[in-house]
Amino acid sequence: MRHFWMLLVFCGLASCNLWVSKDKKTQEMVDQEIQAIDWNNVDNYPLFENCDETASKIGQRECFEQELLSHFSATLTEFEFILGSEIDSTITVDFLVDKEGKITILEIVKDNEIDGQMPEFEGIVRQSLKNMPSLAPALKRGIPVSAKFRLPIRLRSN
């Protein structure tokens, strides 16, 4: 009976984490926490200076989108495009707001009709994003993170 109790105590001690170092336990907890984070969503959107950082996530998103669109509208109204035929097309601009709040264009997808009639349009979009007012980066758990966005631009002539 004494051997049984010793065997039981030995198995109990061998199966628990008493022999695992604190560093390893900490690393395991960090790994579990990282896997639990939804990296596809940010906690706070990138913010322009006139956006309220205490607003709800939806409010921050709306302010970000509104400022982005108003900046694009202001830039595009500065140009007059002469078209050979009517256009009804959508351009998509994929861009990244990095950890410092800087914007980098990843890709601009447009069709050949826009390239043929408005070859300067891509340059205008690039310049518009480059001249964007300063941004505070997106936040995930209070830490600045890079965030990728897609902006559709609908072009329609009448």
C-alpha cells in the first residue's frame, strides 16, 4: 500500500507544471493570447487630426472614411478630364497605413478603358494619397499596427 501512495504522489508531481520554468510558462501564455487575437480587425481606426479618438469604433471608421473621401473629392475636382466616350467604371485602390501613420499604395486596379482615356488618373490618385493630411495609426490593444484598406472609386461620365 505504501508503494501505491508513493507511485500516486510521483505521478501527480510528474504530471503538473512544477518543473516548467517561469519563462516557458510565460511564453506559452503569450502564445495562447496571440492566437486568441483577431488580427483582421483593429480596435481603433487610423485617425485624422479632426477625428475624435474617444468616439466609438464605428464613429472612428466613419470619420476616417469621410475625411479620406473628402480629400479625394477635393483633389479630383482640381482636374478636368476630357473623355472620348462615356465611362462607367470602378477603380480599386489598396493601400496600407503603417505603424507611423504613413500611407503606402499597394495596388491600383483599373480597366484598360480608364488607362486609354485618362492615363494620368493613376498618378493623380497616388499624389492625392501622398498629400493626405497626417494620420494617427490604427491601434490593436493600444499598440500601433499597420492596417490595409481598399478604396473603390466609381467613375461615371454623363
